[in-house]
Amino acid sequence: MTTAPAPLTVRDVTVRFAGLTALDAVSFTVEPGSVHAVIGPNGAGKSTTFNVLSGVYRATSGSVHLGDTELTGLAPHRIAGLGVARTFQNLALPPHATVAESLMLGRHRLTRAGFVASGLRLPSATREARRHLERVREIAAFIGLDKELGFPAAALPYGKQKLVELGRALCMEPEVLLLDEPIAGMTADERRRTAAVVAGVRDSLGISIVMVEHDMGVVMRLADAVTVLDFGRRIAGGTPAEVQNDPAVVQAYLGAQE
Amino acid sequence: MSETTKDTAAPAPAGAFAGPSLTGRLRRPAPYLWLAGSVLLLLFPFYLDRFWLQAGLFAMAAAIGAIGLNLLTGSTGQLSMGHAFFLAVGAYGYCVLGGGSSTENGHALTGLGLPTWLAAVLAVLLAGAAGGLFSPIAGRLSGAYLGIATLALIFIGQHVLFNAGSLTGGFNGRPVPPLSLFGFTFDDAEVVVAAVPFQSSEKLWYLGLAALLASGLFARGVLRGRPGRALNAIRDHRIAAGVMGVPVARYRAGVFVLSSMYAGLAGVLLALVFQRTVPEYFGMILSLEYLAMIVIGGLGSVAGAVIGAAFVSLLPQVLTHYSDSLPLVSAPGTGGIAPGEASRYLYGAAVVAVVLFLPGGIARLKNPGEKKK
Amino acid sequence: MTTFIELLLGGLSIGSVYALIALGFVVIFKATEVVNFAHASLLLAGGYVTAVLHDDIGFWPALGVGIAGAAVVGSAVEFLVMRRYRGSDQSVLAIVTIGVDILLTTELVRRMGTDVMSLGDPWGDDVVTVGGVTLAETRIAAFLVAGLLITVFLLAFRFTSWGVSMRAAAENPQTAALMGIRLGRVSLSAWAVAGALAAVAALFLTVFPTPGLERATSLAALKAFPAAILGGLDSTTGALVGGLVVGVTESLATGYQGDLSFLGRGIGDLAPYLVMVAVLLIRPAGLFGTKELSRV
């Protein structure tokens, strides 16, 4: 049973620390089931936005809502519990774990076995683990990692590792997926595969996707809507075509840059 | 699903978690070594003298404590220098709960006189509760801040142990009531088994083995399951862990409590073996020894904790026993290096050597690169 | 009232010595992000060298050699041990320093045995009385020397290229290296400086009114840890404030022990740790420490 997906609304979010204004009254809305790209030159505040959305940074002012639920000010694990998943630009995979174990971490908020149940290997814990491992296998197959489940994740090529990271976020069964540069550093082949996975996630799972990306080709192809940031401010937004021709955007990327 | 697994070929997709199949396992030497080792361990009390049995019991208690510290520091990355405090809570808690009120050398000692098996259980829970009291700190801090904050526990502990005379016996310590379980008392009253006289050391041996086995299995279960993944995530990528739904502070506090209970259990066992509690023992040096144990054995590994504990705790015993035949080492009091000092040199050097040359500790020697739990 | 002032002044002066030790600890942390649990043994080493030599070559030369010696030991630890670690786990590095500490302390304590050694300082047990308040000359010297050294360091960190490269290396080693900062040199100098500071502190921890250099001196040196923590591990100002807080707390708690006897004997040694815990409950990064800004 799926509940009606909700829009992610960002309203006037400002983030200030140590005298620096990283985000200045940024607003945008991610329609449910769409791919929304956040682009901008380096230092524009894209990662900061993600950190605010996932609760890692606290917004100085403004709000973030998922549907009617307010996300601002919540601890990261609570936001995760409400259905927001994210990947990391620099990969946050456990250094020694297998792919399957890495993916299972994503199931954390959906499982319940605690210290006692796991330590005593109670049947409830083993049953739960088996059930969720099955689901992990399904998700791994969906993104094309089913053959690598037993491999140590750190031994995989970079592109596959990013895919594991994506898979782990998917294992959280999120409503909103935040992808931080999902195809950076990949070969052309890997890029195509990941782009297909992202499109597949949107189309068949109906998950809203917010994507920070530099590769304009992918953005133009995949994104339903784009928000452009520069110096912490939203300077343009709309469909990829609209944004591509917006003079403010062109100037931000090519114009007065140091 | 077809199982065409060979032991050393590509990892079986069906067994993403499981290791090689049962027939695969039976073809290797490891299980037979385990069997032989277990049989030896069970037979030791029939052949070893008290000195070695006591040394072995110290090692078992140390192993239980080390497994606990490993959960906290090795698997979750929370440096703690306060382990000795919880050992003291366990040891002294058992004495206070299980001992009767008495007077020793003119000092009154209070005791609740509970049945000793209950006192032992409650002492472990008490250690956990003490860990729980510290959780506002243990949950929110990490790294050096936590390490030095836990140092405060040591000093608080020492202060209480030396001052709360009626509870702790001050600098004299307390006698330890022998454990009684189902009418069987683990004391020095001789019981003859297979023509071998069994005293406290022999009786406690099996209790110790059982406790160690249970502790090890429980820890393995935790590490292999959902909590273990969460703990490792906290160690490796704290922020990512939170973002993935792991309530970081709660898990940090939880593992701190669990680790404290392991220390409490180790403390109870130590008290039973020593038959006397002594306040100086539970100082900072003991905490440092436990840290050395888990590093030498291998952080994040239950087996490693046991190996490291055996190494560090047996070293002084071995050196003392053979001090005559070893160069440099001599009996305490005469010239040369005392066994206690010599063992400290050795395990201090071992810590440095292991970290620099054997990352992953001794436990990872067997399977370099493979993740060991 | 005079008792209070005496205790306060005494606390400030011993506090400045703790600040000196904490400063060395913080210098290493700021430069390398390593928590140096071997610091107390560096202190012991410096004091030991001075104590052993002062009879033969006089106090000031012996002190000089002691300071140099401790600096050498610190550098040796950095060069032979710390630098060789290839991993990135901070817990492990901290535990390595614990291993080094065990080695150094065992060796020094074995040499010292149960002796109480004097460092031959020139102040002896002279005291100065001003307006009814009596203060040992050693305490005044401690305060002045420590104050001077700490000021020099605070200025050096902020204004000299050494200080800047040290802070840069701590903040972002890769970028610093790309900018031409020799990380190895920064690290080495941090450890050497820490050793030297510890040796100076050793002097003031072993003069009147303490009996001299003995095993227990390393326990006194331990008090620098809560000082550094409650001030904030990466803050030199924090080391200063933390040291003074610890010193004053210890002095007042010991001085009024008679009134506090219900808390048990030796509350003076415990009080600084309790203050530290209290501070950490309110400010988990210490008074002046920077709260981790996540770099994701």
C-alpha cells in the first residue's frame, strides 16, 4: 500500500555559519515523483542544501516540509525515518563490509532487532534478517549489483561503489532520494547505467529525486525541473530548457567568475 | 538455487552473509583445531597446578572484559579509558550485594547478604546502570573528549574505593564471598573428581569457560546483526550513519552500557578468583592494559579481543614463573627487570609494533584482507 | 580571607603550570589531530634528565639539557612511531601513544625507583609575604615563566609563519602540503615543542612545596588532560583557561578539605575531573573548542 507521495517544499532557507552566508533565502519545490536537479558553480551551496535537507546542518531560518510534515530542526535519523534518503559525494561505504552488508545498513530504520535479540540470536531477529536480505537482493538486482553481493564493497571499481551507495539509499525505501553527484567520476558506460537506474527509480518506484550534478547532459536528459544556485542564492529555476537559456545562469557559469 | 561452491573460488552469491558450506568447512583444518583446543581446555584442571589455573582464569576474565571494550572502542570507535571503573563496580558490587555484614580489623563492612548467584547477576546489572548514568556524556562525545572524560570515572572510582570504607573496606579491600550455584559452592572445600582434588580454581575454571563462551557468542551475535552494522557505521561515517536512520547518540550510549556490563561480569569473575578485592588494582593502568589487549588482538574482532587478553594477562605470569631461566628478568626485589615491568615493556612495545606493522591486529593475520568478526 | 587569597593565588600559579602542559598537548593536537597520551611521560623524561644532571653541571645547564632532551624524545616518538602509521583511525593513533607512554613510563619509573629526586632549583623553599599573604617563590616563578611562554605561543600561533603553517596543516593536510607546507616538519616541530614545554612544566611540578620528582609526578601531569579537554582540545586559549580552572579548583578543594571532609579525603585531586565533566555536559567540545562542522 503506497501513500500518496508528497512534495518536498523548501521555503526561504538561510544557512549562516561563522559569518559566512552559505544559503540565502533559497526556495524551491520538488514535485512528487519527479527528478529535480540542483546545479550551480562550485561553492554555490549545493552540498549545503543537501545537508540542510538531510538534517546535518541546521537552517538559520526558513523551513523544509515533506508534504505537511516539517523537517527543519529534526535530527538526521528522524528525517531518515520520515523517508528522506541520501548519498554522499565522497562515498560513505564501510571499508570492510560486503556489498550485501552495506546495503543492509540501509534497512536499519525498517528493522527492529536490538542488542538483546541479535546477541541471543532470537528467531525473531534471524527471521527479520532473512526477510530483509531477500528485499536487498531484489533491490540489488534492480540496480544491477546482484552478482557482487558477496564482494567487499571497497574492492569494487569506483563506479560500482557509487552504485552501491545509491542502492543503499534505495534500501531505505524512501519517498525522497537525495543524490549527491551520482555520476561524478564514472566512465561513460557507468554513467549511462546509473542514469538509467535513476530514471527507472523515478518511473517505476515513483520516488522524488533531488540530484546535485555537474554533468549538463545528464541533467538535461533526466531532470524534470532544475534549480540553479550561485553564491548561496537561487538565481533561476524551471524546466531544463528554460534554465539553459536563462542569461543569469549563463553568466554565473561563464561570466564574472574569479 | 544450485550450490556449486568451492571453498576458495568466487564468493557464493547465495551465501552473501554465510561463509563456505558445511562440507567445505569440514575439509579445512580449522574446525579440528577448535575441537582439539576445546578438549584441552576442558581437561586442564585435571593436569595443571593452581598457579596456571589462576593465570588462565585471569585470562578468561580479561577476555570477557576485552570483548566488552572491543564492542565500544573497536567496533564503535568510542575510546574509553574508564573500563577499570566498571570492573570495580562489578567486583565490589558483588561483594557488597553478596557478602554479609561483618567487621574486619575493627572496620565495619556492610553487605546485603543476598544469595551469591543473585549478587553476581545484580552486580553486572549495576555496572550497566553505572554506564547508563554516564550516558549523557557517552552518547554525545567521541574521540579524545570521551577518552579523557572516561578518565574521570577512574578517578571517581578510586576516590570512592578508598573513602567509602564501610562499603569498600578502604585501602584494605574486602573479602569476596564464594559463589554458590544450585547448592554447589565454588570454594576451596575439596571435591574429588576422577581422582583429582578440585578446589576453587578447578571449579571456577568451568564457570569461567562458560561465561567466556556465552559472552563471546553474544558479542558475535550483536556484531553480525543489525546493531553491529549500526555501530560500525557510527565508527566509520558518523554523519552518514545518522542520515541512514541510525540514532547515533542512543547507540553510543547503548554500547557503552553493554560494554560496562561485560566489564562488570569480568569484575565479578576476577573477584571470585582473587578472593579479595583491592582498590589499587582498578586504576588507570588496568584501563590502559585493556586498550592494549584490544589493539594487539585486533580492533573490531571478538576473537582478537580474546587473543589480546590472553597475551597481555598471561605475560606477567609466564615471566614470573620462568624468571630464573630468562635473561634480564628476575624475581621482584632483586636487581634486573621485574616480571611486571618486563611484561609492561613487552605489551607496550607490542601495541606500537602491531599498529605499525600488523594493522588489524593478530586476529587478522590468518586472513589478511578478509573481514573478521 | 587571606587563606582564600593564598589558595587562589597558589591555584593560579599551579594552574599556569597545568596550562603549560596542556599547551604542549594542544600544540600536538592542533598540528596533527593526534591525542598524545604519552605527554605525561615526556614530562617525566624532561624532569628526570634535569634531576640527574644538575649536580654535575649546575641547575641552568641541566635544565637546558632537560628541555632539549624532552624535545628530542618527543621528536623521536614522532619520527619513529607516529609518522609510520599508515591508517587514518584516530582511536588507533591515540592508543599507539598509550603504548609509547607505557614504554617510556615503565623505563623512567624503573630508573627512578622509589627515590625522590630534586632538580636543584635556585628558589628553594623561600617565600614572599605581601600584605599578610604568603606565597612561595617557586610559585611566583612558575606563574611568570608559564605566563611568558604561553603568551609567546599564542602570539606565535597567530602571527608567525610557523604558527600559520601549523594551523593550516591541522585544518587540511592535503591542501597545506600542496601549498608547500612540509607536513613532516610541522609534525616534528609540534612534538619537539610539546616536549620542551613539558620539561619546563616538570620543573615547576617538582619544586617546593612538592617533595621532588617521583613516580607520582606523572599523576600530577595527568591533570593537564582535563584542563585541555575542558578548555577545548584545539584551542590554545582553552589550554590556558582550562589549566587555570583546574589549578584553582584543585587548590581550593584541597585547601578547604577540612570543611569538605564528608566528601572523602583527596577530594582536591578529584575536583578538577568533576569540573571537567560538568563543563562537557554543557559544552561537549569544551569551553573554547570548535564544534565539529561536518564536512560531508
